[in-house]
Amino acid sequence: KQEVTQIPAALSVPEGENLVLNCSFTDSAIYNLQWFRQDPGKGLTSLLLIQSSQREQTSGRLNASLDKSSGRSTLYIAASQPGDSATYLCAVPPSNTGNQFYFGTGTSLTVIP
Amino acid sequence: KAGVTQTPRYLIKTRGQQVTLSCSPISGHRSVSWYQQTPGQGLQFLFEYFSETQRNKGNFPGRFSGRQFSNSRSEMNVSTLELGDSALYLCASSYSVPGTEAFFGQGTRLTVV
């Protein structure tokens, strides 16, 4: 069974700082990896989707990388803002099933003004 | 286009009762997945429906069931509610091809008293 781990569990940074969130997974046979953010009590918002054939994906101040062979992905957030405060989750679908995701436990990010 | 719609947003039920939650996917999406989110267990996969058929199932007891209609709308049902069923229930929709980008609804917050 796929195991997804996110480090750190919580992170607090001052506004304007660049930061990196980490995600690792045990089974490298994945279709893709998706990063989400979740605000308290809300649903998940898709941030970035990296296909297994890609190494990077960018959207605005966000950049996600994927290294399948080592079972790792990172989410880089540039020039952090208080509005970035949320929980960030990575998710991977197994390669031999439908649209079922294994989720990490998330990183709770607080950006201090 | 409209996002994933979950109804109701909040529910309070008594132990032993049953409950039905609804999820309307994004137009054109035929895969609907359901997840349970609790503080202790994180996000756990319940089941996935595609073309009115259950394609994948997580490790939950038979009290949890679901179905999908011809218009791709999905419902999940929990019978004989237990206190431990209190959670945020999220549904995700995506295209039929495994591993495509998933979009989540805002969730239904179920409280069992």
C-alpha cells in the first residue's frame, strides 16, 4: 500500500519568505502527483498536478517538482503572503486503479504578517 | 464552469440513524470519489464510482455505501451511525481516465451525537 509522508507537519514563517514543503511516497509507480491546499473546515483546492513524465510544474508563485525514482516531491512557495496560510496536502494515485488518491498528512503553514 | 457541489454542508444526526450525502460533479466528469477526513486519521478513501459502477473501494465497513446515477451525481449513505463517523466527508470529481486532475467539493460536515 502506498504510504505518503509530509514534512514538516507545521511551519511558521514571516511574510515574504520563500519556503519548501516536502512530500515523500513509498511506491514510485504513480500516474502523477497533485498538490492541494485546504483552508480550515473547507474542501481541497487543487494547486498543481505533475504528471509522472514531468519533473516540474509552475503556477504563479508556486513551483512543484517530482522525482519518481527517489519517491519525492517538493512544493516551493515564493514570497509567502498571509493568504497562503493553510494546510497543504500532496496526493498520489496508484498506477493500477482508478481515481483513488493516497494523501499525506499535510503541512500546516502559517505566514506571519 | 460550476465546481463540485456537495449537499448538505452541515448535518447533525443521532447515533443509530442513517444519513445520505449528495455530490454533483463538474459537468463532463464521470468519476466521483468519496473521502472521509478526521483529525486523527486524515483523509481516507471510501470509494469511487464511474459510469454508475463502483470501481474502487477503501477499507470501510459495509455501513458505508454509495451509488452513482446516470447523470454522474453520486450519493453516499451511512447506516447505523456511530460517534466515530463524525467527520468531514469530501467528494472529488475527475475525468474517467485514471490519474487525471481531481477537483473537490466543499464537503459535508457530519456530527453524530
